[in-house]
Amino acid sequence: MEPVAVVGVGMTPIKREWVTHTYADLVFDACSAALADAGMTIDQVDIVLTGSNDFFDGRTISSMAVMDACGSFDKNVSTVEGEGTFGAAHAVMRVLAGWGTCLYCAHHKGSESVMPLITNAMFDPIYERFTGIEAVTSSALQARAYMDAYGVTEEQCASVSVKNHGNAKKNPLAQLPLDITVQDVMSSPYLADPLKVLDCAPISDGASAVVIAGAGKVRKIAEKPVWVKGIGYNCDAFHLGDRDLAGVDALERAAKKAYSEAGIKDPAGEIDLAEVSDVFSYMELMWLEGLGLCERGEAGKLTESGRTALDGALPVNPSGGCLSGNPVLVSGLNRIIECALQIRGDAGEHQVDGVRTAVAQGFNGPCGQSQCVWVLGGDA
């Protein structure tokens, strides 16, 4: 890839319910923060990209509700319905296509959505939807398949929740900073066996934005650019019965592409930090394995050993991850932003020392159907 960099980032605090802010208010705050972080005005942005979803927003052409708020007047605009890592990948493509600077923003208000009904709609309307399956119950099927295939325990999954909620105590933007134990997680009510309340990300409101620029503009704009070293994405089969739910084929292929672009041959040895979309606790374990940061079935032991802790050899989700705040569509973008802040040394209390290369991961669809991987670094 030609050199492209993240030159500005902005995130709103993640809350259970933003009573005082509409979608547009959240987008305005996030975009204003990203532009200020980049030291730019909206006049210096060549193209605007928005991430929204008609189902979640409860209106058709949902992007229209935030166009003024993100400063898109008299600019070329693209709209993306999918998750934040994919939307940001689209922004990179627009820059590579010749647009010098791109502002990408995404928003979500889970407090104004009926999540089980909406996520039920992502399944096949003839054969699957009538069963009532949705995000939690489908993920429970995947969690059980993964645990049975590799001998992963509920306690190992619970240790992910303990770690990430604890990390969130150092992140002022996180929704759920908690002091909990493995026993607390195990004692929380089951939503769908083997997933318990504390294994699952909360319903959240929030927005985020990034400014992405090509190499020709970066030197004039950013004091601390974070370079996009590689991006890969891949999609698995739609029907759950058509794929191995315990497998991570799409993620492995996406990671292979991103690593190839970044020149990474030994992910576990070359990556300093990972931010992954842990919408459910077991997912962090599966995604670490799919990213090649450990062998299949070993991520539970890796987490229990403390290696993925904030002060471990390979910190994972030092921000608190999705378990500590999960505005859908925004969460993957937050993973990219958190990696960028870590590389810049601007992550505050949850800063990890010596981060030079970081990987961010996000997904679309049920049970991680489509996967997107970003590799970011401090050098072009």
C-alpha cells in the first residue's frame, strides 16, 4: 500500500444512555474532537464518510440525519452501513483513490434500539429468523462449539471479562469500569448457556471519528501520524450451518493479508498490542487465535497466565474493549483509535510502554462472519 496515516481521532464517552445527545450531537462532538486532534478545520477535509444503520437509527437513509453534524456540506460524501473497521478501510480506499484527506465518523445509540429484534433480522427470513435466534443466542452456539472443540472453560472466558472491566478503570471514556472476580462472572445470570451477563458487552451509546490522510498531506498536517501498515478483510458463509462455528477461517485469511502488507512474519513476536472486538468474552480468545497471536485453543491459558494483561508481554484490550462499552458500528473504529493513541503515547492511564506496532480487529455479521484486520505503526 502507498503510505496512508491516521492523523486525527475523536471519541465521545460511551454511556448506557445519552439522554442529552441525539445522533447528530454525538457525531458533531466526535468529528470536532478528531479535527482538533489533527489540528485541522473542516475546510481542509476533502471527503466525508459516515457509518450508520437504518435499523439501529429507526429511519431510512439514516446517514442523512448526521450530514450537517459531520461538516459534509458541499463535499463529496460516501456512506457505509457496516462496522467501523470496514468503514475506516473504505476511507483508506478513498484516500488511495486520490482524495487527500478523509473524515470518517460512526455513531450508534443502543438505548434507542431493540437489540434482540434488530439482530434477529440479520438471519435468513425463511429458515432461521422465525426461531428467534439473534446476536446473543447465536453467539452462545459459537461459544459452546469453540469450548467443546478446544477444551476451553467458562472460567477462562470469565478471566477475559475480569481483565477488560479492570482495564476500563483506567479509561475515562469506558462505560463499565468494574472490580470483579472470575467468581462474580460465573455467578452472574445466564442469558444463553454458556454466556452470562458479565460475558456480554452492554448496550451502549457513542460516536467516534478519524481523519485519514495520504502521505502528501500528512507531513503538512500531523505531528504524530500513525501509519496504516496493512489492512485485510474476508467473509465466511452466511448460514451458520454452512461453516465451522469453532473455526476462524475468515479472520485467519484477513490477518494473513494485513500481515503480508505490513511485512509481519511472526505476529506473536512483532505485535506489541492488540485491540480486538470482544463483544462476548469467548470472542477475545477466538480472535487472538485467529490473529496468530497464539495457537488454536491456547488463548484461555494465555489470558490466565497474565500475558494479555495491561502489564503483560502482549496487552490485549487495555482500553477495556467492547465488554466495557459497545456502541455497535463504532466499536471497531474505537479499536483502531485506541491502537493509534497507544502508538502515539497518548492513551493516558491505560498507556502501554513501548508500543510501536499494534493490531485492531472488528467484524460484521453473526458469529464473526466477516472479519477486518488493521496493522498500525509509528513509522511510514
